Amino acid sequence: MDTPDESPAPAPAPGSRWSALQPWLTLACRLALAGILVYAAVSKYPPALSVQAVEAYDLFPHEVARLIGYTLPLFELALAVLLLVGLATRFTGAVTALLMVVFIAGILSAMARGLSIDCGCFGGGGAVDPGETTYGLSIARDIGFAALGAFIALWPRSPLALDRPLGLFR
Amino acid sequence: MGSEARKRARERLKEQRAKERKAAARRRNLIVVGVAAAVIVLIVGIGYAVLNSDRDEGYTGPLAAQTLQEDGSVVMAQEGARAPVVEVYADYQCPACRQFELTNGGLLKERAAQGEAIVHFRPVSIFAQQQVPISSNSLRGGAAARIAADHGVFVQYNDVLFENQPTEGREGFSTEQLREWFAGLDTSAAQQEEFDARLEEEAAVVTEFTEEFLPALTEDAVAQIGQETLGTMVLSDLLAWGADNGHDPGFLEGTYTGELIDATGAAYTRYSGDSAFRGTPSVYINGVLLDNNTAMTVRGLSEAIASADPGKVETQPLADGGEAQ
């Protein structure tokens, strides 16, 4: 077997607080993002209302909007489960960040077309009075969530992750 | 073997090992990502199947009798049925109402036909105060449904309106479309003629109301009582204020458009507390407002109807009957 001095791991820099701290930061990001995703998924129930929130974006034909309305909360739930157990951490973090980018694009498109809708991010959705849109807030929130996902993707090493026994990000 | 050669051999071995380690790591990574992707597919797939099992099959059997009420609402029930009263408040331009109709329209028809529910359709226009064309679509759709009720085909027409709901903010429910949809139902030429004539009148009232009367009234009201107070007033309050302040709503008198606006105002005062009417869709069983998880799922509504006691319809049938068969 390898002798210690052959180990390819980045040599723990003397007194590197970062390498001690980072796994816990990643764990915190995983838990926070998982919690957010679970809440987002659950608040979109029942699917009939979720479909209506998707339709309000006026981007898809009815059948496609219906499919998205039904499956998006489930997808969010699945990502939350993966983050929680720490499986394929880098991949899951990246996909979640990407999902947030897609959400931001959707909100920007609604803004650009002058729609007055609720983003439907956490349930709700549909038309609101023109003075009551909160696009800025929704986008800022999604940027924050995307940042959590990006952090996880960049530094996937964390404790309490299934990845570890499987030999990943040790 | 010279020491040079030994060193080279050792180095080659080391490189070889490093390469193998990398390949193994890549393989592991791929496998784990594959497993994660499978988990996603599994959760989404199973979840979708479960959620879809809540879909109602779409009821195509015979409808229970429809009885037009004095206030323009319509009761669909078997004669003499002793069953819970399910009141449905909907705006034809409201997307969530369309989703309710798609989700539970069939269930309501079925339960009414079985004598297990008395379904009370109460069309409203909560969007009457919004901008054109949201307001005009909402009112024109509601008025057309009311004319259809005169001819005993409200429930069928209600379905067609929701099926063809205009996207919010786009012009829709044109008089041509509304006429065509009526013609597509089981109606006579004489009925069509009556429908068309009445629709022309109502459409003109809607246009006058949404494009002239209401903007002028709103402008005056903002100037005199302020945006803030105005925001707390429902449309019927605003109309009452206007009547005292030089905006005569007389042209609404006797029109179905006016009746729809009155029905909407009345809805806001009909219930109190947790059951207060706040928007559409609102579904009540025996006067108690259902939450979204109950109203917007087939299982939820089905169970709520099954577990409710018989109720009583609060409105009176229109004297000259709505069943002009």
C-alpha cells in the first residue's frame, strides 16, 4: 500500500484552518439547501395549484405546464434527499445551483414580458397586482440558494455523507 | 540492475499506480452519480404516479337537473336530493378556478348525479376591477354563462369556458367564440338567436363598464377618498359610493353583468371568520370553506363530501324556471 509520503492528497497545510472548517461549512450548506428544497416542494402541494403557478409564466403549452407542475416539486424533493444523505455531493450541488439559474431565467423572462405574477417559488403563484410583484426579492433569494449549491459543488468534502464510505471526497 | 534503472522502474510503477488510482476514482464517481440520478428518477417517477392516481377519470354520464336561482347562480342536483351542499365560487378568468374545474369538475357532476351532493355553482367576477382585458374577459365570460343558464345548459357551458380560458392579460372570450361554443351544445336555433341577442347587449355593457364607467369612477374615487381606502373596498361598495357621487350605475340595472357584480359583492358578506370569502376558487361544504388540500385534490373533496351531513341550499329558484328545455 501507499506509504504516507506518497499520498496524493493535498498536503494539509500547517495550521490550515480552512481544511478543518470547510467540511462543516459544506455540511451546513447541504442541510440548509435540503431544508429549503423540502419546504419549496411541500408548499407547492397540491399539484393543481403548482400547475397554475407554472402556467402563469405563460411559457409552456398546457400539457407541458402540467407535467412541470407535477414533477418539479418531486425533483426538488429528490435533490433534497440526495443532499441530506450526501450522495454524489458535487453533482447534486451543481444540479441544484443549475436549477436555481433556470428559476432566475424564468423570473427574468416574466419580468421582461411585463407579467405581474408571483414566482410560485414556495407555493402560491399566479397573477398579482402590478404593484405587488417581488421579482427582485425572488431573484436575490435564488442567487443565494445557487451560491449554496455552488459551494457544495466546489468543496464537496463533508462529514456525514454517503459519499465517504463509497470512497468519494474523503 | 544499476541504481539508475531501479529508480526509473520505481518511478514508472509509481506513475502506473497513480493512473490506476485516478481511473478507479473516476469510475467510482461515475457509479455514484449514476446511483444519484437513479434515485432522482425513482422519486420523481413514483411520486408522479402517486399524484396522478388522484386524477379523476372525467365524468361523461348524464347530468343531474340544473336549476337557475334568483341571484343567477345554478344548483345542480337530483330532485329532492338530501345531500351536502357544495358551493363553488369561480371566476372564468381565474387560472386556479380552471385547475379546480379540471381537477374536480367530473367528481362534482358524478356526485350530483348519484344524489350524493347538491352542487351550487356561484359564478363571480373578482377580476372585474382589474385592467382590460382581464376584467372584460371575466365579466363577458360570466355573463355568457348566465345566458346559457337561461337555456338550461349552464354546466356544459361552464366546462367550455374553462376549457378555453384566455391566458391572463390576453383578449379572449370574444362574442364570436362565445356564440360558437353555445352553438356547439345541444341547443335549438331559437335558443341560439336569443343567446346571441342577449350576448350582444351584455358585451356592450361590459365594454362600457370596463372601458369608460369604471376608469372614470376609479379616478374620482382615488382623488376623493384616496387609494388606501379604495384598496379596502369591494367593487359593489365602490359602485354604491359612485352612485352617490355622480356615477350613475343605472346602465347595469337588469343586466347579467350587473347581476354578476352584485353576486360577487354578496359573496364577500355571506360568510364570516375562517370561512370568509377572500377570492376564487372558493369551495364550501354546508357553508364551511374548504382548504386547498381538500378542494384541489380529488381524494380530498371526495372524502369531504362523503363525510358531510345533508345541507340546505340558501337561495330560491327563479320563478320562471331556468330549465327552458
